[in-house]
Amino acid sequence: MNDLERLVAQYAARRLSRSGFVRRLLALGVSVHFAEALVGMPLGRALAAPAPPAPSRTPRIVVVVLDAFRADYQKLAPMPNLEWLMQRGTSFPNAWVGHLESMTPASHATISTGAAPTHHGIIGFSWRDASSGKEDLAAWYGAVLAGRLEEQLILHNVNSIPQAVKSADPTARVVAVSSEKYYAADAIGGHSADYILYGLPNNHTITTMGIPHHLPPASFLKKKSLSRPWPLRYEQYDEMSMTMALESLRAFDPRVLLINMPACDTYGHQVGGPATPDVMRRLVAGADAQLGRMIRAFRDRGILDTTLFVVTGDHGMIPNTRQVRDTDIKSEVSIAGGDILFNTGGTSSYVWLRNPAEASLVAQRLVRHVPYAAFAHYQTLQNGTYTYHLVTRPGAKADPALEAAYQYLFSTFAGPTSPDVCLWLEEDTVIRNHIDGPPTAAHGNHGGATWGVQQVPLVISGPGVKQNNVSDFRARLMDIAPTVLAVLGLRPDRMDGVALSDALLKPTSAQTEAFGSLATSLASHQKAIVARHTADTGAGARS
């Protein structure tokens, strides 16, 4: 069934209003004469029909990811629209990423699939290909356009919000958007999304494009509202993302709308995130304004009360209060006898070796000689099991609770593609490379396991959810998809997360049991990571 046939079937089943049917016909590029023949009246009369789209049998889903939005950013500026969503839903003030790496591609895939990175295959921006042993740059531009990121999801046979919704209703539309982060939109939309949109800068203009195999009609991409002067400034990053989303809402009437809003990440990297509160305050207010646009658009279409909204972040951000040069890390690896295949990381260093047998010696060298090194782990493979082993600084004692927390995080990404050595730095320490400017320049980063990069907001709001409810559960990004599917009455097959039963109006006994079985261990792990944050910075944190 092609797009036109699917659209006609929806209209025939009375799941679209006449005006909505006409708008989507025109978005497909059909002629005015053909559209009038289908609806049996002039287009002006058809478009004037006031009836909103017929409500769906199940709630619509909107997931908004505020990129690099630390939970404590909510204190920087009033957020009345987020607060409105909180009042009609459940908020999780102790939410966290809950996996490694704390990077955009990994987190967006986890939000959508409910799976840990080791199970959906996207552990960061790059990893070691398990077959060739070479670096796999699947989350970079050319590879994303070639479908390499989606291949990981297919090869790992994971479920997702888009896939589950479309399996239950093949006529449902799924749209994923980001003003500049093609890898975020592709990772959260995956192979089941109908349309995946992103902004492509070209000289002095940024224009909305589509990921191949997820292209909307050409007439849609030509809308003037979907282009902007480049470079974008401050709130414009989030404004363009929301405009993409709302234009998609009008044109395609999606059942699932997935929105990446990147402003806090774009400027957090440039100015150090929390180190520059005046800049972040402006971006926080701007993000809330876009949530307000979204709420008004859904209210105007008469679908606000039948839509489930999720607002979260994909990771946090820390400033470069302390810095370590990437070249120094590479030098120490070489001195220890390590042969680097490649290394990544912003607030921790992930090292892949051509000679992984030397990983133990490399970890010992790094923890002793790299400034601000807290501790390290190296990976071994024994009897088919990948295990990370702790290396502390000379004379330092291991913290059993913190080590248990890190072993939990390792369980979310350890495997044949993960790094041989992980070097963990003190909180608010950033690895500096040649693109970061002079050492005195403020910038920020993420990627590791410290609290500043793990903390995120989480609000779930709408039908099937308790209102004005606050949960102290340490909700993880992998718990979002199972919770969404629980509201829809769909099974969360092949998902690592659990349905957040204390947010649900009618949780099942199985959901409540699975939820309760994790509460104590997740609280212990998070408290250990927060305690390390407090010891490193002397700052308070959420309990």
C-alpha cells in the first residue's frame, strides 16, 4: 500500500476529517482537480470544514528530548509550560540516563527501543566493529544517510515505540525531527519511522531535509517555514525543531512524534553549560516557549487530551573546570605498550586497542599518570562473558557501592564492540582536544558516568498517567518506551527497561512487581554516583 492508498483508507475509515484529508493529499503532491474529485467538493469548502481529526483508538505519543538538558537547569528560569505538563502527569526528579555512553545517539536509541546500548548496538558515536575489528563510524553523517545506524537496530532485533505502534496499526504515521542532529532523529525514529527530518546547513541557509528511505513529499520540504538563515542563534535551534514537528503534525497527522531540541547541547559545548548560567537561562526559557507552542497546537487541533507527552533529556553536561589533554592520554597509552585503534570520550576516555591483552597495563598507567584520573577499568573476555575490572590509584581504596554502580552501568554497554579501557575523571573534568580552542576557553562535554552528565529531567503527562504526581524512583531512559507501550496497552517485548508503574493509573501486578524489584538497587547505584559528585565538587545534589 503506497502513501496515497494508505491516506484514502484512513479517510474511508473516518479516522481523518475532510480538511485533514485534503491537507495531506496536497502534501503528497496530488493535483487540486484530483483532490476535489476524491472529496466531491471544491477545496475551499473542504478546507473550511471545522471538524478536527477524529480521535484515535489509543493515545497519540509525543516524545520531546531536550538535548544535554541537566535536570537542575529547571531552576535557571521559569518553565510554566513544563510545569503544566507536570501538573497533568508524573515527574521523576531523580531520573538519570542509567547507561553508558551518555551520548546522543546511544540515548536516543535507548529512549525509543527501551533497550540498553549493548542490546540495540548503538553505544556512542563510534565503536569497534565486531567482525572486522575496525572503527565503525555508524553515527556520522555519511553512514547515517547510508542507513548504517538503522542497520544496528535491525541486526540487534530490538523493538521500539515506532515499531510497536505500527505493528498494532499499520496506518499509523511516525515522524522524528531535529533541527541539526541527524543522528538523534535517525536513532530515535529508527527503521520504522515514516519520515525522519533534520536541518542541513548550506552556505548561509539551513534547510529541512529527510533521511533517505524516510523522505516526506517534496512539496513538504519546500515549505518556506522549514528553512532558516544559517548559522542559527540560541533559541532558534529549538524553534526550528518544533516548527518541523508542528508542520509535520498539520501535514501528516502522526500517531507518534519524536522531537530532538538541541539548543542546550549546542551552546553547552560552546560555553560550558552550567558554568555560564546567563546563556543557559535564555536557552531554558526558549525551550519552555517551544513546549508552549506544542501544547497550543495540540489544543487547537482538539487532540491535547488524547496525547501522551514525554519530556526528557538524553544526557547532562559538565564544564571544563579541570582539563586533560587528549594527546597526553594517547601518550600514556603508548608508554604502557598499548597500540591505540581509536579513542573517544568527552568526560571520560574510552580506549580501543589493537592489542587488548595490554589493557590491564594501559589502565594502570593511565590512572597513575593522567591528571585528575579518578580510577579506571579494563575489559576481559572469559568464557563468552565480557567483564570490566577496577584499577585504583596507588593507595586508594575502592568504594564498594560506587564499584557496584559502575558494574551496573557496564552491564548496559559491555560486549565485543565496547572499549578495552575506560578512564574515569573527576567531576567537572573535560578532555580537551584541538577543536576546543585555547585552554582558557569555557566549554562543556559529556559521555561518562559522573552525576553532572547522568542527570536528566523526566515528565510523563497525559491519558493513563497519574496527575500531579511525583515519584522518587530512579527512572532511566530505558524505562520510557516500556511505560509508553503500557499506556497504549502494548507488550514491551525485547526491552530492558520496566514500565514506570507508579506513573500509571492502572498498572498490572506484573508491572508493579518488576518496577519494585529494581527500586532498591537503582537507588543505591545512583546515590553512590551522587556521593562521588559531592566529594569531587563539594556541591549538593538531588537526593
